[in-house]
Amino acid sequence: MKLIYGIQDKPKFSQRIVFALQQVLAIMAATLAVPAVINNNCGTEMSQAAALFGAGFGTIIYLLFTRSKSPVFLGSSFAFIGSMCSAFAGASTMALGYLGLIIGAVLAGLVYVVLAIFAKTLGTDWLNKLMPPVVIGPTVAIIGMSLAPNAVGDFTNGAGGSTYVAMVCGLVTLLTTVLVATYAKKMARLIPFILGILAGYACACIFYLIGAAAGCDELKVISFQPFVDCFSKISLKSFLAVPRFTFWEGKGEFGSMSFGYFITLLTAYVPVAFVVFAEHIADHKNLSSIVEQDLLKEPGLHRTLLGDGVGSMVGAFFGGCPNTTYGESIGCVAITGNASIVTIWYAAVLCILISFLSPFIAFLQSIPACVMGGVCIALYGFIAVSGLKMLQNVDLNENRNLFTASVILITGVGGLVLKIGAVEIRTVACALILGIVVNKMLAKEKA
């Protein structure tokens, strides 16, 4: 899709707010899901509002380091879930958990700083040779495909209600999104996700009302419990509440720090940072193809790495979750044709403001999983297709290119994961590494 707004274009003020809200909705599900997963697995009480604040603040740091030239939002990283659980596992015997999240994120961020120094010193030409389109294209496609189970899982998630009702609500969301993005005019075409989510939410509410009137719980795929919790006791906190920031939750824990626990954090966070580096490259290569500018040259890989690394530190300081560039955000840019950096700035500020608004947090938490699943099918699919488009000018009649792309796609779709001790090399990184090896091994092969 041709860009409607370029990176430096500035939409009208009223449009900026709406576009920013769309970005927030696109990244919201995954950003809030990370602390929820940690809470479920570790019995903790990490704040989702704080994670949203950390994502917004981390994105601002990223935008500053990249000199407002890379239009992507940073959100909570799923790659560090195991690392974060290790921080809390150590807390059970060493009374250090929330502070451990911050220290671990700093260690991971320092990896990015070191890599940024190398990138600044060596440039990026070596990177383009190491990861040509035949390698990076299928890898980007795998990013979208690897997220497909999450989208389909949410799409059929009735949350206690019927799977079929959930699918209807998801379909309403999906079809509204694609129809608006394809056929709508002017402003509406730029906000397909907002309109899709609102349509799916309204559909879920209609089913809920019918179910309540008929006494049929199967029709209830939406829960209004977040609103009940918010307004059960009317007070100032029902409308405005300061998130439970990680640095505040971890106050007074410095005295419990031990060398053994530091090593635990080091081994839990640092190897994962190297793995996520591969996803950082793939995301920025994909975004570069969308905005038709090589972001690894301008603003430069060293700046995107510094922005990502320091943004992760800041994000964890407030929300506990290291941040990463979001494919959902990139997909939103691609589908809407809106790459305006102003939109990302407004989205970051909006995330910070929303984190203090209790009713809005309740609304975000009440959006049914099936509705977000409908949106994510479009988002993740677009990411996958963006990667495949990078193969358009690749000669797949050459065995070197054919086998390189094949290996990446099959290992990626197959979900190859490598575990070495406490370190887990995820599917995207495994596929990318194997693709690089095959491509270099066949460097002298002639068709």
C-alpha cells in the first residue's frame, strides 16, 4: 500500500489523536498480556497500567535516540517472559523480585549498547551481506506466521461463552477491518482497527444482552468485571489512579542483592537479548521496505539499537517489562499507509496518560479476546505478506535462494525452538540463524 502520510508528514491535530488511539489499540493486547502471563505463572501482582506507562515512556526514549525517523512503537516483550519468571523465582529465597526485573532489563539493555557500538564502528554493509532479501524476507514472514496461533486462539476464545459466538464477533471485527481498509474513504480508511474493534465490541454487547435476557451464558463472550471492579467503591481511584510502578514495588530490596542472584539474572536476560537482536533487525528491515527508506542507515542501526536498549531499561523501570519493537505497530503502519512519526509520539503520550485513567484501563481490559483476535488476524497476516513481498525480486530458480527460503519457512512454520539450559532460542531466531548458515554454505553454489 502506498503511504498516505510519510514519516515527516503531520496530520491535523484531531486526526493525530484518533491515529494514536489506533496504534494504542493495535499494541495494547500484547503489551497488557505480558504482565498478565507473569502474574498467572508466578503468583505476582504486576500492574498492567504500569506496563502501559512503561511502553509509552520507552517508546519516547526510542524516538529520541532515533531522532524521530523510525515510526514504530515499543511494547512489552514476550521474549523475556522466562527471564522475568527467573527474577521472581530468585525472589522466593532471596527476597528480590521487582528490583530484579529492573536489574535484568538493564543487563539486557547493555547488550544492545555494546551491539550499537559495534554497529557504529563497522557500519551496516556487513549486515546486508549477512542478511540479504532471501534471508530477511522469509524471516519477516515467519514473525507474522509464528504469531498466527495466538491470533486464532484469541479468535475462538469465548471466555466462558460459546466458541461459535466468539467466532461471530471475531468475524465481524475482521471483516469490518478489511472492508474499511479497502473501501472506506478519507479519514475512515486510516482507522480500520478502531472501527473494527468497535464493531466487534458492539456485537459482543448485543450477544451479552440477549444472553442476559434469555438466561443463556453461552452468548456471554464479554465480561464487564473490569468495570465492576473499577466502580464497586466510588472514589477518586475509580477515575484516576497512579500505576504501581516497578521501581516503587521494589523499593528497599537493594540490601537483599547477592552475587548468586546477580548471576541468575545475568544468565536469564543477556542471552535472550542477543536472540531478540535478530528480531530487531527483521522488524526494521520490514519497516524499511514499507516506508521505502533504509532505517538501518538513517537514522542508523546504532541509533535503533540504543533506542531499543535504553527504552527497554526505562520500560522495565516503570512497568517491569523490557520493551521491543512491535510487529503489530509495523502492521498498522503498513495497512493504514500512515507512517507519520507524529502519530507514534502521540501514541506514546496517550499510553502514559491512559495508564492513569481507571475507566479507560477497564475498557481496554474488557475488550473480548475474540475481538482482538479478529484484528490480529489482519495484522499478523499483513506482517507475513510483507516478508513474502521481499522475495519478489529474488531468483528462486537458483538453488541457493530456493533452499535458503525453504529452510527458513519450514523451520519457522514448524515452530523450531532450541533450549540450552535456561536459555530459549525462539522460533524466529532459530529460523534466521539456520537461514544465514544455509545461505553462506551455498555461497559458491551455481544453478
